[in-house]
Amino acid sequence: MCGIVGATAKRQVSGILIEGLLRLEYRGYDSAGIATQEISTKSFNRIRVSGKVRDLVVALSEQPIRGTGGLAHTRWATHGAPIERNAHPHIANGRIALVHNGTIENFVSLRKELEDSGRQLDSQTDSEVVAQLVDLGIESGSTFLGAVQQTVARLEGAFALGLMCSTDPGTIIAVRKGCPLVVGLGTDEHFIASDVLALRSVTNQFIFLDEGDIAVMSSGSLQIFDEQGQPVERDSIRVSDQGESVDKGSYRHYLEKEIHDQPQAIRSTLEGRITEQHISEPGLGRCVSEIFDKTSAISIVGCGTSYYAAYVAKYWIEDMAQIPCSAEIASEFRYRNAAVLDGSLFLSLSQSGESADTIAALRLAEQRNYMHTMNIGNVPTSTLMRESATAIAMRAGVEVSVASTKSFTTMLVDLLLVALLLARRRGFPREREHEIVKALHILDEAVECALLLDDRIRQLAEEFLLTQHALFLGRGVHYPVALEGALKLKEISYMHAEGYPAGELKHGPLALVDADMPVVAVAPNNELLRKVQLNLQEVRARGGRLYVFTDEAADFDHQNDVVVIEVPKVHPALSPIVFTIPLQLLAYHVATLRGTDIDQPRNIAKSVTVE
Ligand code: F6R
């Protein structure tokens, strides 16, 4: 999703801006641009490209640009195609340079108003409208800040903005309203970025702007105004370096590395959170025990893969703790008048902590009757972590590839601990907790064994090469695992895949099944195995190609039309985690064979900061 970087300093800033953009690449984007300003000449130098930051670097090497202030951007197209003309920074009337993340919902009427007043817009974007309005404000006699404030007051939607003005050289104005934006503090220099990661090479001291804040900065000064336009002080936070390497090591792609990181990520997740036999409540964070004592219902909300983690947790929590648990897609929850049961905990799940829909769901939950809000997230400085009353910090480590892998499995581990703590309060037998904890102690090894299926699955992936569709089936807690398997395959290989509860097959999707339709079944040997087998017979009878992931191959006929892949056997409570691994490998190998952009699949983004 769009990435913003800005800098105002006493040194040249183009290198800082490009480094920032490279660090934001993981978010996903389709064009990039930079504009710098020299104090002496005041005017802007701009280069934009449709494509990657590396293309921008090439363009810059052919035509270097100078400036001690500047803005840079990676754009994930929403309004208008990903072409150079629509790339940011936008420059209005040679006077205002602007970068924008988010969406301006009333841009059609604002654009019409500008066009009716004789302004010609260069791009198809909603963003340029903002630059033009600020310029119009200055033309009518406002100061730079005044024009920004008047413009912001007219905008509907969620956005973060960075602006510079040719008549106020060296000043950057930053606006945060609904989309993340941080101010980085240097010595005689200030920075802005949509993510602290972008600025880690220049500072570790940050101010997280509040909703509605407008920050005005030059190299030597910084002033922040709140939503009402009043000057405010905001605390700065030192963000410690987690010392984590974000390079691919010997792997070809971040995705491959992150799939193989999972045993270690699981070990880190469990560290200090389980004793030999039990879960250690303090290990999950402050106040968690107190909240769980009062929890009698739970709503879990997330998007994409995080939503599927919520769905798995729903099965666990209702089964073990016997309390009502709903799992809901954040973009649905936020516009729904959901009934809130007494004692309900609102739990948001998010790797990035910046998904706009999940943030909106949290803000809605705060206005409703929820007993408490909690977040499970992987980025400690994220909006969701900061705005939730309580947070459980995931320990997946930095996840760079757009497609979530280790954040899904580690989120599941955290959710299993939550389920067990809730269950403990509802009379779940201590011996059963003990059995699961014992199994958790060796979960990393089971995941390592599942990763050994890599070669086998690489061969299998060839059978998916020429096909356009696949069906993923599961039942019970493995139904969301099937959904996640299908999501992974479609997002990185661009192959159409659907997840279905196996029992639903005969209510429609069976019509799709023929010899060209691979059907992937998640079928561990549990109480539903016989039922799944019956469902799979329905597929076989229609000539479908069956790929069965099971932990007891013995129960499946080794026939030509059934490929059986044996997954390590674990405690049933942990099998959703272990069964996820081969599905990730399958998606990875199919995508590699298809030659797609594995770490930054087309059209999608890591941090989805727009609605
Ligand atoms: C899929 C994927 C997305 C994210 C979703 C939510 O592989 O990565 O579906 O899971 O955009 O992101 P977070 O968890 O950051 O809120």
C-alpha cells in the first residue's frame, strides 16, 4: 500500500528518501516518485516512474536531483491507473508538492469544483485534488499552514499527507487522519514516514501523530497542532532495534525464508509463556488474567489471513472454553450493528496493526458495549496495538513478504494460549491443558518435519501448473485452514482457488468438479475423518483429481486418482498449525513455477491502510 517518506535537513536528502522507499517496498505498490527542493532555488525537482523503486534509482542515476528537503512515495493505485502521470509526488501550479496515502471519498465533487473554477488537473487521482486545493488557498491569501488546515477540513475519508510549498522552502507539513504517519527526529533534521521501518537508518526517535494532528517541520523546528488547530506536545518514543535481519539469507524469496522461519518463530512465541505443564498467564502480558476472568463472550475481528486465524480460534474457544465466540471480517463488522453480549471481549488480529478496516472495527467497538478491547499484533508501534486497551505482542519477527505465513501460524499459537486460558476458567481439565502444553513444547519439531515435505510438494506443484482452478476442502477447525490454503495459492500464483467446508460440496461446488479440477483436502485423522472421506468419494465419483493432506495415510486408498501426502501427527489441538505448512509450500512452489512476483504479488499490499 502507499508509502510516504519525507525529509527536511541540512544535507542532501534524495539518498535518505530512496532508502526509505526501499524499506517500504514490502508494503506493495505499482509506481514510485520523488521530489526535492533546494532552499536557494525554491522550485521542485521531480522524477516519477511506473514500476519499482529500482526503476526510480536508475532514472535518478541518469538525472540526479538535489535538495535538502523532499518527499517520496510508492503508490498503490486506487484512483487512476498505475502510470507515471498518476504517480506521486503531485505538484500543483509549481507551488505545492504532495504525497498522499489513503482515499479522499469526496474527491469527485472537489475535482468538479476545481475544474469549474478553471483549474486543469494533470492526473486522475484523488490525491492531486488536495494539492490543488492547498494551492488555491495560498492563491487566495492563506499561509501554507492555513491553506492546509482549510483543505483538510473539507476532506472526507482516511488519509495521511506530506506537503511542501515553493514559497516556504525547507518546510514539510504532515497530516494524519485515519492513515498512519510518524515523525522521525534527527539532529537538525526531521523526517516523516508511513512506517518507522522506513526511517530506521536515520533515527530511532519517533513521534506517533494522533488522529487529526498536523505537524509543521523544518530542519531545526517542529510544531504539532491537534485536530482543533491547537498547538500540542506529543511524546517521542525511542524504538529499539529488534536486531532482526530482514535479508533473505540463502533463500530465493522472503516468502520461502518466512515459511522456513516458522519453527524459530514458534519457539520465540512460546518463550516465557508456557511452563513445563501449564500456560504462564503473566507471560502473555499485563492485565490479561484480569480481563479473561471477566470475559464471557468474545468477538474476534481481522482481515484476510488474520480473519482465518480468528476463524480457527472460534472453533478452539467454543470447544474448549464453551463461551460464545464470533469471528468476523473487519470490513463487514465495521458497518454492522452487531449484538454485543454482556462481558464481551473485542479481540482484533493484525500482523501489521495498520489494516484500515480492523482499526475502524476497533474504534467502533470502543463506542459499543464491549467490556474490553485487546489486540494480537506483530508490530509493537502499530496503531492497533497503541489504541487497544490491552495487547498481546506476537513474536513472528519481521514479515516482509506480502503474503502472510509465519504471522498466521504464530498468531494461531497465541490464540491457542488465549483459548486455553479462557478454558481454564470454565473448568477445562488441567490434564488436558497439560497434554496440549506438552505438545506445544514439541510443536517446532513437528513444523520442522512438515517443512521436510518441501521436495515432495515441489514435484506435486508441477501438476498444478497448467490448471486454472483449485478447490480446497476441510471440515471443522480445518475448514479455515483450507480457506487459508486457497488464499495463499490465489494471491501468490494468481490461480483461482476456493476454500469450502467439505460437507457443503454437494450444495453447489460439486458442479465444478471434473478431471481438470484439483481438489486439495485437509483431512487429519480426527472425529471428522470418515465424514471427509465420504465427501471425497463424491469428488472421485466425478473424476476429480484429489490431493489429500492427512496424518494417517493408511485410511486412504492409494489409487491413481488420489495423491496422499502425509503430514506429521500432532495433538489434535495443534493440527491446524501443522497442516498449514504444506499448503504454504504448495502455494509457494506453484507460484515459483508460474513465475509470478512472489514477494510482491500484483495488485495487493502488505499493509492495507485504505478501506
Ligand atoms: C494474505 C495476507 C492478507 C493479510 C490481511 C490482513 O496472505 O497477508 O490477507 O492477512 O491484509 O493484514 P493484517 O494482518 O496486517 O491486518
